[in-house]
Amino acid sequence: MLTELKKATIAEMIIDQIIEQLVLGSYKPGDQLPSERVLASNFGVSRASVREAMRALASMGLVEIRPGKGTFLVQNACPVYREELSSKFLIKKRELRDTIEARKVIEVELAKLAAIRGSEEDIDKLKSILMNMRLKIKSRKSFVKDDFNFHLTIAKMAGNSILYETILSIRQLLKMNHIKVVKIKNMDDISYAGHQEIYEAIRDKDPEKAGDVMRKHLEMVERNIDDVEE
């Protein structure tokens, strides 16, 4: 049975979103948060819920509310907050490992099917994404977007709607953490090289090689999870 979403629950969700943005690096200590009105609009909630969330964050020692000036992230978060942030991020790391494991099960076969079933038009699209990835390799957000499109294009090329929807869901789970992985030193160059090998195997209609290089690519990502910045 569905229950009414209480204001306290909404406030907790806002708190989680703020903490998540901290993990992703969108906010940094000392930054001023958007105004109460802007946050309410962005979250699609009432200003009262935002106000409640800000008061809770202030009590955690995470933000400082300065009358007439706004709400700012404190320079040194209290131990309680650091512990909570660490806990949330460790959970995300476990989820990240789970998504990579699931991708290895599914995307290796998708790469094989793409090599068998992909049309010339599909291969041209994959090449275009790869070229864009190369041009914007130092832009993390662009690289993550191109990576997302590259793998989803392969899933579409495989021609199996069930597998496509499955990998789409998995990739959405990964998307929040992916930019953290790309921040690892030289990860963008290493990842690009892996994508190029995958493209070439699919272009050459070599399903076994396509599956093999996809597996190696995902294993490389998996090995680097422990180096994700906290």
C-alpha cells in the first residue's frame, strides 16, 4: 500500500541529493548553495521542505546559514558528516562493482552480436562517437557522455530489445559514478584505446575478438575502481 510522502521524507531526500553532489564534486567546501527558491524549483518541492533540509544539514555541521547572505558549505565538516559521507560513498563503490560485474555478463555478448548484426550505418555511427570521444578526451563530462552513447549504440546494434533495456538500466546506475572513474590518472587515454579496439573488432565483423576486447576493457575498469577518489 502506498503511503503519503511526508515533508520529513522529502527533506531527507534533499539532504541525500546534496551529499551526492558533494561526492560527485559538484559542490566543494566553502561554496555557496543555490538559494532556497532555486533549490525548491530544481527539486520540485516546497521551500518549506528545502528550509527543513538546510536546518538539518546545519545541525550536522555541513552547512552554515548566514542571514541575509545565504547558505554555505563549511570548510571543515564535522566528524559525523565525514562518517556519513564515507559510508554513502562506500555503498556506491559496492554498487559500482556490481554494475561492472553485470556489464561483463551482458556486454561481452552484446559486442559479439553487434559484430554479427551491425549494419554499415551502425558502424559509421559508432565511428563518429569514437572520433568525438578522441576530440574531447580531456573533457570528462563529454567523455562520459560519449562513452554512454558508444556502449548503448553497441547494445542497439545487437538487435535484442530485452538486452538493450537491461543494459540501459545498468548504465543509468553507473552514470552517477562514471565521472569519478574517468578522473583516475590517464584513465581517459586508456579507456579510449579500449573503445577503439572494440570498434575495430565490430567493424571487422569479428565476434570473438569483439567479445574478448570488451571483456578486457571492462576488466580494466573493474581493476581501477579502488583508485576512485573519495
